[in-house]
Amino acid sequence: MAQVELLNVSKRFGTTEVVHGADLSINDNEFIVLVGPSGCGKSTILRMIAGLEAISGGTIEINGRPVNEVPPKDRNVAMVFQNYALYPHMTVFDNMAFSLKMAKESREAIDKKVRNAAEILELSPYLDRKPAALSGGQRQRVAMGRAIVRNPSVFLFDEPLSNLDAQLRTQMRMELKKMHLKMNTTTIYVTHDQIEAMTLADRIVILKDGHIQQIGSPMEVYEQPKNRFVASFIGNPPINILPATIKKEDSRSTITLGDLDLLVSLPKSCMDGDKILVGIRPEIIKRAGDLQNCTGAWDITAKVVVAEILGGRSLLECTCAGGITMIAELEGRFLAKPGDPVDLVIDPGQLLFFDPETEQAII
């Protein structure tokens, strides 16, 4: 059972501040994912929670107990690293048992804990092997097993899947989720991969340049991003962000996108002549006829720049009147050559709007 609190936590390296006053409350048994581009401070936050990095300001609490001055071994946390950090000369059993032996636990207790963890992670057939005889995914499971046997209050994962190929990453994501459901332990997970964040997290913490941009469930940050950065970072393929100008005539509101004047329902704060950024998720763009029962849908004729078929869906880069370029994600296989016309339809009720100066969401 563990709750983790970050209260105005900051980190400086010399005069450079890499984490700026982070406030974060993590609930017991919650799976929290810290996500953001390289250099955003996510791994630094994880290392500060683990005690591997001293904090420059603020307080970190685990179960209501400040741990700023508590050494890593006394925080009851277990960390799984990106590079596995296994002992190559030891068997899987000995790698998983190492911390228990150092703690001078009995041979019976060690054997029980290691074999229980091996069963959870489907490693039982490999306990006598050495790391060199294992696949990348199996090595990562051994690293997880080494953490599990300690029965920590908090699991910390620092980009554990980044060294695996795409198929193994998908498989290991599912293994991690199943492990969390079995263990019911507070988990803090760092990644730069927004797909991992969306599939694993109870809540996502999105960081940029050491600042927390937004905290919320995967659907909250996807459907209600607080700013342009969050909208662009969450979602694959990335959202289309297009500059537009507002026109208001009586009760009618339109936006001008390139040479297109399109009817739209705008927030009340938007005024005639205002500049605005319009966010269009690629998956809300449909082929004509694929969008049913939508009042006021946009009908747009575009030209294909390039089409990519990805199994049961297609990615289409296209240009519209006025030189606007958009990425569309269409259902099915769309066979097209550069320059071919395509009729598209968009539900304006699913658009996102951002202030072009502050880049904050307009609601």
C-alpha cells in the first residue's frame, strides 16, 4: 500500500533548472505514466522518487512520510532500468534472488519468493539459464522479477521497453498490464512513447521542458488537451493544427481555412476577426459517405499527396484549397496516386481550438 506525493519538487544541475515545481499526487495501486520528449525531466523525477537523485527543492512523500533524506534502500521502492542491469555470470534464479540474499533472508523464503515471481512472469522454465541464453523480452521479465521479489510499496520503471523491437514491445505492454493487475502495487512508469502511455496508464502526466503540462486519464488528455503541445504529443498520427480566421455574422460563425469558409460552432469567447488554431484529429476525417447523421458536416475536395496502406487502414496526406495540407486516417485500404482527387468529410463538432499566442485550449 503506497501513496506518493510530489510537493513543489524542483531539480537544478548547476544553474539549469530541469524540473520546475512539480506537484503530483499518486494514489495507492495506481499506474501512473510520465511521458514527454527527451529532456523533459521525466526520468529525473523518477530518479528523485527512487532516491538516486537529490532534489533541489520541495518535498517527496511516500505514505505521508517525507523521504527527501531517506537513502534509496530504505524507501521500499524497486526500480526497473532500461538496460536490464542483469549479472551475466548468474542464473535467472540468482539474479532474481540477489537482493534477498543481500538482505540475509532464509533459503526457504528466497526460494518461495523467486518461484512465485517466476510463475507470475512465466519464467519458471528459465530459472537455470543465464541472461545470454534469453531473449530481450525474457531478460526484461527477469529485471521485473528482481523487483517483484522485494515486494516493494512502489514499482518504478524507466523506459523498460525501449530496447525491444516493435512486436516485443506490444507483447511486453500486455505483460506489464497483467502484472500490475495481479500485484496491485503503485506503479510509476517513464516513457517517451505515447502509445505505451495511452495503453498502460490509469493517469498520464505529460511533461515539457521540466513543466507538467497536464495530468489526466488517457481519454481526458486525448479528448480535452489543455494546450497545443498536449494535443500534438498525444495521438498517432499527430493532430493537424491549422491557422484560421473567425467570421461572425449574426448567429452564424465560420472559419476561413486557406480558401475555404467552413461553418463551425465556436466558444463564446471567440470574436469576429480573431485568429485561431484549429485542431483536426486525422481519424475524424472520413471519406464522403462514411460519416452518417452529422448535421453541418464539412465537405472538402482534396488532392492526394501520398497514400500509405497500413493493413486495415490508410494514411493519406492531402492538400485542400488554399494550399492547406492535412493528414487523414481512413478506414480500409485507399488506393490512390499523387494528384488524385478525394472527397472528404469532417464532423466540426469534434474539432479542438487553441489560442495562437498562448497555445492554450479555447473551451
